[in-house]
Amino acid sequence: MSANPTHTHEHAPSYYAASVNRQLTLPVLQGEEQADVCIIGGGFTGLNTAIELAQKGLSVVLLEAHQVGWGASGRNGGQLIRGVGHDVDQFEKQVGAEGVRNLKLMGIEAVEIVKRRVAEFNIDCDLTMGYCDLANKPAHMEGFLADKAELEALGYTHELKMIERDQLHSVVNSDRYIGGMSDMGSGHLHPLNLALGEAAAAQSLGVRLFEHSSVTQIDYGSTVTVHTATGKVKAAQLVIGCNAYLGRLHPKLSGTVIPAGSYIIATEPLGEERARGLIPQNMALCDQRVALDYYRLSADHRLLFGGACHYSGRDPADIAAYMQPKMLKVFPQLAGIKIDFQWGGMIGIGANRLPQIGKLPDQPNVFYAQAYSGHGVNATHLCAKLLAEAISGQASSGFELFAKVPHMAFPGGQRLRAPLLALGMLWEQTKELF
């Protein structure tokens, strides 16, 4: 299989694309449409903002340049993990102690929003609860203990359990780790089937969705006009939800996000017994390194193994050849196993690792959300809820809280920021050795 088809309109040649359980036929935008809100981007951010707005009685048009779920929403590792941002305590100066606490609570709520969405629209996406953070060194275990105490103090209702080294094979049959912390309030799912199910849900609520309708120009003003090659949309309000794939559509917004490559391989079906021999409780798992490994089992008993976060802007020439040695370091017992699928894509990362959500300072009717930094499955759904509250005129303390945090533009412009960040990542990986 080839890698990341960033220059095509088709889904990446992933296990997910090969195992979709529904096909949507969505038109190309032709002529003029009018709506209360126009949304650019057919990933989790756009789809869920559309659902939330339609449920509030607003008319919505959504434009996707490729296919629904084409970007990170349909390619990611499928891990549904509590939390938004990394080390939200760092934002106490901007939002106060109570604001930090609320950010942490919203990180818990975000997973529940996904679960409710799946249940409300009966979306078949292999949702399975159970996750484990894996420790590479003793300091990680100390961090897990602190996380456990904090979550319990916040009223977290799901089981959290410290896993010592002598118990670890009950979670993962690997000798690479020294322990972990399991969390039954996080889990995993088939992200492309979730995105397609949400698109169908949006359609059922009257949202007009258009694929292969790349935006070429935006005319800002009290009424926003969004142009494509074959049509335009006039709307009172606009949502930009393109994340790592925003490109030059809005240079200031894209300047605060670095697209980072992440890559996944899927083995041939292992059979239930062999698959559960690797991950006995069918949890999603993730280690704590900068260039982290994350992995889980699929519903048909494959190992889906991902990681290798790249800031270089260049995909590996052969993703399987690049990722398989990493997989074998974790599971040497899989030597000789065939890799059926290999793919990659871009995730959007901000300098402070907190999702960016707000309004354009010079355009009060233009909203955005982006930069989920590896927590996109849950954070997108939370941000969609907050966007819809703000757009519909509903008081949204969550939206205002996120909007208080400033976000730095990456230095060096589009050409230099990736190499600079690649050097920064190399420095962080070097520090892990000590």
C-alpha cells in the first residue's frame, strides 16, 4: 500500500478505508447556497459543529475539499483518551486556578460527548472502553500516581488502576515497559466509521454537506461569502475547521499550527487468540516518549501500530519498513507477520499543546478550532459543542476560557518552522536518555 495520498481526493489507503461500513454519496457544490452558518472542513470539528448547530435550529452548509473524514479524523490511531492539552496547569496565569480546573473537567467531558454522540445516532464504530498509559521509566509511574490522585479529586467516576511491572502482562504482553496506569473511562474506536456516521447524522438533521468542494476564497464581512471553483455559500457566520490541512486559506491561523506526520501499520488478521495474547484486555495503549508508540487491536483482530511523530514535513518512503521495526521492539513475537496496510497523515500541533478555539479578532462572525495535538478524537467533539454554543448566542464559559489563552505563531514561516521544530524534537528525545 502507498503512504499518505495528500495530492488525491480519495481516502488514505488505510485499514479504516478498507473496512468502512457505509458509503455516502455527497455532491459537489454547484451554484449558490445560503445558510446561517457555513463550515469549512469535513472532519470531526466540522461535522460535530454542524450537528450541534442543526440541533439548535440553525441552517448549516458544510464544505469539504476531499471526502468526509479525509484528514486526521479518518486516519488517526482511533484512541479516545481523556484530557485536552498537555500540562494545563501552565495556563493558570491566563485563566486562574478555577479555569485550570474547568479545563481538566472539560477534558473528561470530551470523552462522554463522543460516547453520547455514538449512542444518540447508533453509530457502528467499534467503540470499546479501556486504555492504558505505559511507563518507560520510574518518573512516568510517579506521574501516573499524580494523575490518578488528581482525577479522583476531580470526581472521575471510571476505574483507574496502577499496573506494576509484575502485573503488566495482564495488559500488554511486552517486556518494554516498567508499569502503567489503566483507565476504563478512555478507549478506542474506528475513526472513519465514526466520521461517516456523524456525516449521516448531520444529513438527517438537514445539514447540507458538499465534498470535493475546496474553498478558493473567503469574502469577509457582515455576510461571509465562501467561494469554491463551482459555487459559493453566503452565510451570517463562518467556522474554519481545517486544522493541519488549512494551508494558505488563512495564513495567520495556519501559522499557529505545525502539521506533524504520524504513521500507522495494520497487520494481517492474527485471530482472536493470538491478538488477545498481545493485548489481553483489548485496551488501547500508549507509551510516554516524545516519538511515542500507540497501538490497539481492530475488531477483526489485527494489530494497529502507530507513532513516529515527524515534524520534518517529509513522509517515510516506505511506512511499513519504517514502522515495523518499532512494532517488533514492542512485540518481537510478531516477527514474520505480514503488514496488510500502511498509511500516514498530518495532525495539528500548537506551541503550547492546548486546542485553539476562538473568533478571528478582526472578524467577529468567523470562528475556528484547531491544534488538537494528538487528542483530536475527543477534543474536536468538545470544541464543536463550545463553538455551537458561542455561535448560537448561548453563554459558553468553556468557549471564553479557551479563547483567553494566547497562541504563538511558529517562527520562520511555512518553509522554516518544520525544520526548526524537528531540531526541537531531537533535543527532547535526547533529554529522554538522561
